[in-house]
Amino acid sequence: MPLQKVGLIIAGLDPSGGAGILLDTKVFFKFGIHTCGVITANTVQNSCGAKGWQPTDEELFALQLETLKEDFQIGVVKVGMLAKGVFLKRALETFRGDPFIVDPVMFSKNGTPLVDDTEIYKLLAGEIFLITPNLVEAKILTDTAEEDPLKLLQLLGERGFKNVLLKGGHSKDPDEVVDYLLTEDGETLTYRRKRLNVHPRGTGCLLSSAVASNLLLHGDLKKAFLEGEKFVDKALKKVKKLGRCHEIVAV
């Protein structure tokens, strides 16, 4: 009997469940996908933000990846908080050929750095199937102060990223959020949503996980993008104030 493809999440553990591997897993399960997971770091955070983190041991991380590969047919790999840039390199080497959806989580919502080497994304650009930066992260990846999202998309493509989902939540538009998908064949898709008066943590995790889930289910990036965006629309309308600070997205 052929093995059913499953999803793999590589991300940090947010004890509050507002972001990271706990939220990613909820999204994968929502789409009926069995999920394997490897934690890059244990973090100290709650709904107000991150206070610190400790990375996973490198040998343990590598052994976990290799052990999963021995047993499962991985259909998609979603990467969130890296903690250590070398973790991305090791994961790409282990699951070479599988599509990687990488959310380049560089800072927490309260500004705490979440990776020791932001250059790793640029060095491995050609091996990443889809990268999903927000506007701030896109500027770092392109070494520019460019504000125009379409120019940022172009610059990211020129730097070797195959497919780019540029998230517009950090834009200054008070009424609308626009996300952009640039495909490796040069096509650009847009998705627009009304900006809601909510400020949950984990929206980047939510979208990248939803897109990764739909890519595994449908095998088509454009469909995965649109279905993922629709999923986020519904989730943002159901956020809950469970802690003292930022809302938690409900899936």
C-alpha cells in the first residue's frame, strides 16, 4: 500500500499557542492533514510577546529530521521560527526535493529577534519553493528601504526566490490589506481584505500554514494561495481575547 503524504512543520514552540508550531498544527489538522513536527526552539512568551528562547540541540534536531524521513513520505514542509539559520540548511538537505514553504520569522510581535542569521534565507533562496515575508522582512531580504510592494516582489525574484507571497499587514493603509503572490513564471496575483480592528499574534503562521496545507491537498500554488487567504479571512473574524494582550486566532 502506498504511503499517504503527510505534512512536516519546523518551528518554535510558543507556550501560549498564539503562534508557532502549536498554531501551525491546528491549521494542518483543520485541513485533515496528519502533521509531523520538529521544534527549533523553546520560547518564553505569552499573548503579550516573547521574552526569550533557547534553541534545540543541533544533533537532536538533525536526528529528529532523519528519523522522520526514514518512516514518512513528506508532502510539504512548513518552516517558521528558525532560531538557528543552520536548521534551514539541514532541513533542506534532509528533505531535498520536497516543497518548502518558509515564513522568515525574524522578530516577534514585540520585537524580540527569533533567528541568529537572517542571511541564511538569501543564501538558500533557490532551494525554497515559497517564501512568505511581511513588508519588514522583505526589506531585510532585499537590503533596501523600498516601500512599494510590487518593487519588493521584483527584487525578491531577482535575488533568486522562486515563488514569493508578500504579506501586506504592515502597510500603512488603514482600510485594506493586500497580499501578493509572485510565481516563478512571473505571474502576480493579489488578494485584498478589509483591515479589521484586531491585532492577533500568529497571522503569518496562520497564512503560511494554510497555504502549505492547500498545496499538499491540491498541488497547485495559485489555488493554495487563494484557499489559504480565504481561510485566514474566516479566522480573523473569530479571534478571541484569551490573555491580557494580543488576541488569539481561532481555527
